[in-house]
Amino acid sequence: MSLPALIKRNVPLAGFTTLGVGGPADYFAEITNEQELPVVCNFARDNGLDIFAIGRGSNILFADAGFRGLVLRIDLKSFYLEGNDLWVGAGVQISELVKLAKAGRTGFESFAGLPGNVGGAVYGNAGCYGKQFWDVVAKVRFFNGKTFETLEAKPDLFSYRQSVFGGNPEWIICAVQLRAERGDPELIGRETKRILSTRQASQPKEKSCGCFFKNPIRATAGQLIDRAGLKGERFGGAKVSEVHANFFVNAGGATANDFLELIEIVKGRVYGEFNILLEEEIIKIGEF
């Protein structure tokens, strides 16, 4: 099997996730321009390999056994204004968007401090403080495995913590057109700082991948886990955060299996206490 120069073999994935766990990917490539996508996707198709794309690796739990396919780290970082709309590469960090406050561009304040990249936020429809990411999405440019397409945002393409891309894993998000309306830089900056401060005070400092469970209708997942007395619960190196109960943290030397066991402990206790079955928000990838 002849490898294209940008594809590497047997790359450990732990260092490419915010949780810090995961075994090796059989094949790995870092994409820094769109022209590289057809090359690696053709290689994967010709060799019968599954593809999984990541950005900063938040909201992901890779298996200890790794991934028997090709992992693409999307590092596309284009960034330019087109009228009131902003085109950004999928690899742009969310933290970069909130800096637009200085330019008097509003709409991104609620996402201050959100981990991950734009591509991941679109893929999983990330949200916080009553706002979801697709609220600010106008169009998405993606590679469908053969050609590039542009998709206009419509309500039927997304829902709570989901989007059309979750059901089409072969679609790789390249760039996103965001609605960046004008506003008062001082007011935008003040609100951004307020939300960032609130988030920093209510979230753990240890390695984590964001919220582990979706919020059910009757209460938030964090409230239910807390009321079940599970803050600080631990299995191996995986622990329920004592700061925010819907965050599981790597307390040191954790494995993916540690987190799987902790997930089952938490789900079982919450179901036993409240008759509510929590649903994972994280994406589990690889051979579990």
C-alpha cells in the first residue's frame, strides 16, 4: 500500500483530544488546505478505510484500542468578512470568533469559552446559555467524499446537539458562513467577558471534553447527577467533576474504559433515583 506523503501510520490519538485518552489511529492526516481532502479521501476509499474528522478533539471519546481507519485533523483556518457574513474555516477555534467583539460584530457572545473548533460546533450543534450554534450559521461548505458542496442552513438540518452531518459521516466540513451582525463593541465586549467569567467559574480546570450527557426535559443532566450524590465519583482515572457534575475529568492516567465504566455508574444511579435514562452527548469512536 503506497501512502500519500501527508498520511501517517499508527498515530496515538490521546494527544489530539481534550480528554487525553485514546489508542492509535491506523492512519492519520492533518488537513491544512482543501486540496488535500480529495487525496486522502481517495486513499481511504481505495483501501476500504472508514474516515473520522476531528478538530480540537473535544466532545470525543476514542477507544483504548484506537481507530481502524483514517482520522483527519481538520486545520483549515481561513477567516474573512463578506458583507455582514463571516466565512471561517472549520479549524478556527470558537475562542477566535468571540474576538470579533472588538470589530463590533455580535452574535457569538454566548459561545465565549466554548472548547473546540467551528467545524465541531456545526457538526454537533454546540450550544450554551440558551443559544445553539446553528442559530448563527448561514451556509456550510463541505466535501462529500468526491466533490465540494455548499449547504444553506435550514431548520430541518439540525436539532438539539445534532445536525445533518452526524447522519452523513462521509461529509467533511471545510468552512462555514456565519451571520455576524453589527453592534456596539463596548456592549458586546462586556457581555462576552461576563459569559466567559461565568463559564470559567463553573467548569473544571482538569482535562475534560465538555458535557458528557444531553440535558433531559425535566432537569439538566448536571443537576440530576449532583442530586444523585455523584460529584467526585471515580472509576480508575476518570472522575465526575466536583465543580460541574456533567463534566467528567481525567484525574490522571485515565483510560477510555475508565470513562465507559463511570458513564454506566452514573446512568444507573440517576435512573434508579429519578427514572430518567441519561443520553450521552459525547461521541464514542473506535473499537469499544
